[in-house]
Amino acid sequence: MKRRRGTLSVEDARLWASVARSAVPLKGKRHPVMPPEDAPQVKPGPTSPTGRKGSGASAPSLPVPLQQPAQQPRLSQHPIERPTRRKISNGRLPIEARIDLHEMTQGVAHDALVAFLRQAQVMGLRHVLVITGRGGSGGHFGSRGVLRRVVPLWFGGPEFRPLVSGFDSAERHHGGDGALYVRVRRFG
């Protein structure tokens, strides 16, 4: 299939912008701006049956120009460094607080985790343990380990990014796959 440039419809441009916003941009690059709902539709030009140049195909339409977003600081998250993680697991660096999200619904767990991390940040705590649970074999309606899957996704969201500077799975004696070491971002 021949690749055509500049033929995204507004709907495709909006879809691409929403997907691209879920990734961290390369250094010096920005996220694409979401085209407005009322932007004119761009339709690809007709192609010849053979798909070759010079065979009567019209020139491709111009792409919809994307506006550059205002530069805003992007807080990034990194996994906890290996030496720091080792110190936490060996007990040489204390886990200053912990929260257990077992048996909580997603909504309750989300609110409890936000409140816990905000309080930890205000108190100046640096490393905390978040226990999500691994999910048991008796999960309801096939929803085993929901918190285990969604908590790391929450950390990448706008509500948690100012609170969490990094996280990594815990060692077995701290909960293993059902717990996370979390580095709290410094206040201010």
C-alpha cells in the first residue's frame, strides 16, 4: 500500500492527537494540538486505478494546519533507581508510610490514594508503599487484580503527576506484585 502524506481527515487528526498525548514527547518536541470540532474536512484526492505518478491523479489536498500548544512544564516519572530500590528492600532506607487499598472499589481507592499522597507530600515523606493486592482467584465477574493494573496508570495521569516522581514494584517481603514502592515528589 502506498503511503500518502497530508491526507488526514479532521476525525483522524483528532484521534491521532489523543493517542499521541498518551506518550511522553521526545526532547524538544511537543504534543500535537487537538483540531477544533468545526475545522474544515480534508479529503484525500482521487487516485488513479494503477496508483502510479503521472497517471492523471490530482494533487493531494493540503493537511489541516495544527496549532502549536502553549509550552507548559511536563512532570516526568522515572522508575526508582536500582540502588535506591535495593536500600528500600533491605530496610536501609525506610518506608515512611503505607496505604492498603485491598477490598476498595476503584473510586474509593482513587480518592484514598490521592489524599494519602497529598498528605505524604505535605509531611515531606519521600518513599511510601502502596499495597494494591494481587487479585485473587475468586474475583467478581473476571475483575481480578483491577487495582493492581490501574494504579500504575493513575500515576501517569494529571492528578497524580505532581505527587509521584517515580514508582516500581515492591520486593516479595513487602508485597511483591501486589505492592508498589512510590517516590513522592517534593512539595513546591
